[in-house]
Amino acid sequence: MSPRKRSSVASRRRPSVPKSQRPKAPLPDVPEYLRRLGVQPRKALGQHFLIDQFILADIARACCPEGGETVLEIGAGPGGLTEELAHLAGRVVAVELDEELATSTRARLKEFAQLEIIAADVMDYEPDELLAEGGAEPPYTACGNLPYYITQPIVRRLLEAQPGPERIVVLVQREVAQRIVGGTGRESLLSISVKVYGAPKLLFEVPSTAFWPPPKVQSAVVAIEKFPTPALGLPAEEIEAFFHLVRAGFAQPRKQLHNVLTDEFTLERTPVLAILAEAGIEATARAQHLQVADWERLYGIMKRRHPDLLEAREAREPGGDEVDEEFDEDLDEGLDDE
């Protein structure tokens, strides 16, 4: 796929279909539909197709609260959510990795003039390239039923994209949703990473029976309202260094933060306690108790007092994903008293 020139986007936009003219394209019996296509859900890709039409409609409404929005859907599958979005949105660009599924869903929903289905790997393109390929442009909402293994890379891509979506609505594993949202005493590396760029909210949970094949875990829908600019008073070139500090802080989440920073930056206990005190952070605090503003204050003090240690940390850890790998760990239990 070669992204199209943006100058042609506006002229290629098509109007939405009035409700009275909506074509009938009911979601087929998914197992039978895929069997006829010779397609099996791919375990390696974490494919579990959402088939509950009430939940599909709820997700579409979360994406299009006003109606007429532009939506980028990640993972169209057999087109259940795609169709619901097409009823509400002004323009839908749906991306599907499986070319055969993309072709069949495109044929089934061909009456929707405002819908474009693209066969592509979403990680190979920037969101605005996919929008342009589908004849759309910002502002837009991004949504999708995301497999566990690729949730973080896709969410990060959407949060960091320029121009990025105004809103992100994703269906993910429930434990991952809880980690994204965080909360008092339950922040994680993932939630802090999201909250730098937007405000997450858990909308509702989805039972495993709403999928085919049913997964062994429960799921939930999360919405992230993206900020116009990151919630940090830092130059853009320092954001990665900020996250190096946050990653260091969550390196040993069961330990109190003063011990973690002592270990991770090879500092003595006394200067670490002084840094925390200056930042207004309790000596007994753990990483999951800190909010974005706390981390920003801590970063500023570390940068002023020990810039060499931050630079050394960045040199040892060039880049990296802001992801908490222990999604299923309950940080409220079994905490060390160090």
C-alpha cells in the first residue's frame, strides 16, 4: 500500500448514508462465516471476534457520541464493529491484517459509501497515512478490539502520533484496562505513560461469552481522551529521559521508592531521601503511589542534582516501550516493607 497524497483527501470524502437508507448487512454467524471462507481464528494473533451486537453498538456509540465523526478502526475482522460505526460515523477507515477477511468484509459492507477497508498491518504505517489512504483526515477517533500481545505498541503509536486521534476507544483484556486506568495507589508504568498523553476511563466490562472463540479472560472497554499536548512542562526532547526515570522507578514495584532509586542509580540513601523530600514525596512511597506531576517534579530535581546519572541511565537504556510487563500482578498484596 502506498499512502495517497493528502491534497486529494478532501475531494475524495463521501457523505454518510442517512439512517433511512441504511443497507441491511447483518453480522453473519461468525463461526460459519469464517468456515466458509476457510479462515480460522489465529491463536498467534490473539484473534477473538466480538459477536455481541449490543456491545458492538455500545462501543460504536462511545466512538461517535455526536454522530458524523471520522473513525480509524484497527482490526475490522468480520466487520461487526465496522458496520455499527458505519451507521454513526461520517467516515470509517477500517484496517485489517488478514487480506481475505478484509476482502470478504469489504464485499459484505459494500453499500456503505462512507466506509473504506484497507488490508494492511497497522504497525507499518502512521495513523495519518492510513486515514489518507482511506480518503479521510483529522480530527478523528481511533478504536479497535486489540489482542493482548499488541495492545501497548498500538496504544503508544496512537498516543504519540502527530496528528493523533482526539479519542481512543479500545477493547482489551480487563487486567490491561485496569492497568491503563490506574488510580490512587494503583498506578503503573503503563498508566503513567498513558496519562502523560491523555485521560483514560474504563467504560464497561465485556464477558468472554461475547466473543468467538471465547477467550479465557474477561475484557473491558477503555476510552482515552487525548490532550492537545503532553501533560508535562518539559521540552519534547526531554520526554524520553523523563520516561527513563519512570521506568527506573517501576523496576522493583514491590519496594519503597527510596530503595529503588538507591539501587537503580547507585546513590546513597541520604541524598535519595533528600531528593524525595524536595519533591514532596513520602519516604515510604512506592512507585504506584505517584502521579504524573510527582514524577515530573522528581525528574526536575534529579536533572538538577544528578544529570550525569540520568544521562548514564539513558545511555544504558536507549529508547524502549513504556509498558508494565506484569499486567496480572496485584501490587496491593505481598509488598515488601523495605
